[in-house]
Amino acid sequence: MEYEYDYGDDDGENDEDYSNEWQEPSTTDLAVSSVSATYETLNLTTASLSSTEDLDCETCWVYTVAQVIGLITIVCSICFNLPVLCAVWRMKNRRPSYIFIGNLAAADLLVGVLLIIQLLPAPSIKYSCLTVISLMIHSWMCSFLGTLYIAMDRLGIVIKPLTHRVIVTEKKVLRLLLLTWTLSAVWSFLPVMGVNVWKSDDEQCNFSVLPTWFILVTSCFYVTVVIITCVFYAKLFYRFKEEARKINKLFASRSISQESDTKQSRNLATVLLTVTCIFVLCWTPFVIISVVTTISIQFYYDWVSQPAVWRTVSVAYILTNALAMWNSALNPCLYAWKLPTIRKELLDMLPKCCVKQATSTKRNQSCAGTTVVSVETPM
């Protein structure tokens, strides 16, 4: 059985119908569609800009507060930490503990320098931002490693005082600090040397331009150092308590010199513990916000890009950053207030008229019945 297919005889007519169904768009239609697309794009762009302006208007007070704190930090960190460095340098017997305090002052002074660099105009937005971030990480690492060295030094003096004096010398401490600053600089300036995720000049200058692994490794190192430092201080004060208990059992009445030495050592440890606690309280919120922001941007961008969420994250980042920078202005005030040796060197650097006025004021307070206690703490 054969099948016959009728393809039709009007092939020319079908071809003509098909050609009539598809017609090339005219120039007028193209112009209209182009104008419509441009109008939609302008609408989207305007909406985006308006939302950004609203976001900036709602958080403009945060930028103002951060700028004011930044300017105050620049002045205080330079004007306070530089005299502390000079006071440590002027000491005739620079013991290791004072050198470690000078190391913290140098790291805090670096914060003031990097804030000045941030205010200066730069030819390259990318490398200016990465340089400021690298200097911030460098100062931060030198600071928390310095607090660890201070805790180790205090614990060594209490546990093995004779061995500590022989092993821990000024030259060895300076070599340790030089090595610390060098290795910290190598790690901190990796972003400038190419370890970054910078895409364009529209990027915001924060830790989100750094790789996630870099931030996580640095933050974990910071947490580890803080935990070790806390363990050292806990062991130190436990040792103070045990020694006080033993002395009370062995001697019914302790001599004045023994009691004074114990009190001086404990007071110094308390001051240095206060410096460490303030450092941790000022820097830890910024570290947490930086880690959370970086992870959220890279893995949960749809959530963090919402205006309300991004507004909260931006405010938290700016305020915690200002708090971390402000720490560099607080430390020298603690040194001058709580450490009589540094306070004495600072007074010696003042003009004689200021020293005489301070001495007369102190004398008037003593005559009025106010007792001023100044205990020299051996380092």
C-alpha cells in the first residue's frame, strides 16, 4: 500500500505568507524600544541612588562621630605616645618591662600616623586603602603581641626572679621586638603585595577587600594570643595569692620591706592587666564585626545587601573601628597616671616653671590634709 503526500501546489503562495509574517522592525520601532529601555534603566538608577542617599542621610551622624573621634585620636595618640617613648628612652636603666611599654607606645603612635595617611589625598585609591589597612593590622598585631610579652615578663619575674634577670636582658628584648615588628610587617602588608579581592575603585575601604582566609587566620591568631595572655595573668595573680598566704603563715608580722615589695609587684601587675583588658575591650568588637561582615558579604550577599541590614552593619563597623582607634589614646594616659617612674620622667621633660607649679600644687594639697600616695614600682 502506497501513501501519497500532497505538498500542495501553491509553494510560492506559502513562501509569500511566511515572508509577510516576519517583518524587519522599522527605525521608529527601534527608537521607541530604546527610549523605553533607557527610561527603565534611569528609573532603576534613580531608585538606587535615592535609597543610597536615604541610607547616607540616616547614618550621617555616625560618619560625623567617627571623624571627630578620628581627629581627637590623631592629636592624642601623637601628643601622648611620643612623650612616653621619649620618657622610656631617657631612662638610665631601661629594664625589660619599660621597653615593652615603649613598644606599646610605638604601636599606638603608628595608629595616629595611619589616620593622617588616610586623610591625605592619594593618587591611587586602591593602594591608599590597602596601605591604611595593612598599617592598621601591623599596629594591632604589634600591640597584642606586646601585651603577651608583658604578661610573660611579669610571670617570669614572680616565678623565677633570679633566672629572669640573667636571661631577659635589654639587648634580647630589643631583638625580640625587632623580629616581631618585621614578621608582623611581612604578614600585614600581604594585601598590598597582591593578597586582596579588590575589584574596582568603587569598593568600600574596609576589611571586605581582604580574602576570607586572611581575616580568619589573623583573627584566630589574635584570639589565641588573648587567651594565652589571660592564662598568664590568672596564673600570676594566683601566685600572688599563694605567696601572701605562705608569708602570713611563716611570719606573724611581716617586715615593711617585704610587704612593700609584694604590694608594688601586685600594683604593677594590676596596671598592666588593666592595659590589656582595655585593649581587648576596644579591639575585640571591631574584630568580630570585621569577620562577620567579610563572611556575610562573600557568602550571604543577598541578605547583607538589604538596606536595613547593611545600615546596621555599616554603623557597627564605623563605631567599633573608632573605638579600636581610640584605644591608642587611652594607653599613654594609663602609663602616666599609674606608673610613677614614667610619670617622673615626663615631669622631668617639662619646663621648670611647669614642674614648680605642679610641685607647689601638690604641696598645698598635702598641707590641706590630702595624702598623695606614689609608690615606685620596681620593674
